[in-house]
Amino acid sequence: MKTLQEKVQSMLDGETKRRETALQFITEVTEILLPVAKDIWGKGNSELSPNVVWINREEKGKREFTDYYFRYAENKNENEGFFFDPNDCGTWGTLIEDLRGSDFWSAIRAIIEWIPYVSELMDTRSASREELLSKINM
């Protein structure tokens, strides 16, 4: 019985460390995106709630929708951050930090897979603005 208890404790300790690392990742991504979010997404892509962008996956021209969103400006119901909302409202979601087990890790995976899409979007918008600026400076 003692060996089982030791194994359980070891597993819990490892999970605590992994979760802390993932939560730090969420904090850093949030801090990076907040200053530029309105420039990237404007009012967002949620019809029901402004300043929200849904975390969608793009692969080979196909878009896969998820139940996760990023709120980049406070509203009366939520602060900024990443949320889970299976009802697709874009408001009253559950903070990713409050999820547990596989739900939490699925959210982390979705955010990680979403980052290259955000980076590409930023590059495209920047290039477009530079092109417009070059026409103004003629």
C-alpha cells in the first residue's frame, strides 16, 4: 500500500509542476496579445460579445471551430483571458485556469495550435499596412 501511495504522490507532484508551467504559458500569451489584440481583431469575431476572438484551427484550407475563446477587453461579465464555452456565446465562459484534467490539457493544446495562425495573421496585416503606407509615401 505504501508503494501505491508513493506513486500517487509522485504523479500528483508531476501534474502540479506541469500545470504550473502551462498556466505560466497562458499568462505569457495573454500578456503578449493584449496590447495588439484590437489592432489584429478589431471588435472580434463573436456576434454576441465584442472583444472576443474564437480559437479556431486552420489546416489545409479547412477551419475547425473549438469551444475556446480569447477575451481581450473586459466586459461586465469577464476579465481578459482564455475561456471555455461549449455554448458558443463568447461570454460567461469558464476560465481555462479553472478547468481540470483532460479538459484543461485540451484547451492548452488548442491554444498552442492557434498561435501559428495568429502569427500568420499578424504578418499578413503588417504587410498589408506597409503596402498601403508605401502608396501614401509616393
